[in-house]
Amino acid sequence: LLSLWRHRAPGQLIIQVTDRCNARCPQCGMRSTEQFSRTSLSVDYVKRVLDAAIQRGISMVSFTGGEPFLYPGLQKILSFASGIQNLTVYISTNGTLIGSPEAKLLKKTGAKVQISIDGSEDYHDKFRGLKGAFKRSSWGIQQLVSADVPTSVVTTICQENLDSLPWLAEWA
């Protein structure tokens, strides 16, 4: 995992805490591992990686997956990371599992959130392979905004959703 930061912008680290995900996005690399058991990193391992990364000048970490809200140690690693000075923490998520408790946790730990929304409701649900994903992600965004958690919408742009980008920008 520590080698990942060398391939990203200096000072950034992305940690894939789990392979587990509730979506079935056709474009996602997680789909290629469906025949294997889903795995998650141990909390202690993530803490050791963060400690080593900080010593190497990392100033930003993004926890991703799979779906990080399916990672059983998320609260522990967010609490740990929030105690590290000058470390910016992001969660990259599909947003479908965020409710008020999750928003409060993110606010308390100072994490910022990136939620994937890829177009209109029908397109997004198909793109994410999860019926109701758009409504659930929208609800998650509303919970985050209500809790005053810095939230960004990220979009995978492709030929199929180019026409919906103006609508998506207005929606966001």
C-alpha cells in the first residue's frame, strides 16, 4: 500500500480498506474479483500504514474500497486519522449507505467526502448496477450537507452520459 503514494501526486495516499461493495458497477475492477472472498484490511494494519505514510510526508489520505462504509473498522481508522495533525482525510463512496449517524461520524472526525453520481436516476442506477442507487446516494448527500460535512460529487464521464452533464451540474 505504501507504494501507491509514489504513483499519485506527492503527499497523497489512497487506501483501499475493503473489497466489499453493495454496488455492481460494470466498469469497476472489483467485479473482476467476485469469484474470490471479499477481504478487508485490519485496523492495526491501516494504522501502521498511516504512521509510516506520515513519516514519508503524506498529507492527504483517501479511504476507498469497494465501499468504505462496509468496512467494519471505518470508525476506528477515522478516529485515529483525525488525531494526526495536518492530515486531510477523504472518504470515496457511492453514498448509498450514508445516513445521519454516518454523517455525524464524518463531521466529528473532520473527514471530507467524495460521492459518485454519474447522471440521471435511470442512468446512474444502471451504471452502478444497483436499483435505487441514485435516490440513496442523493439522500446521503443531503445528510452530509445537513451535518456540514464538506462533500463533492465525482462523475465518471463517458460517451453514454455526455448529454446529461449539464443536467448533472445543475442537479449538483
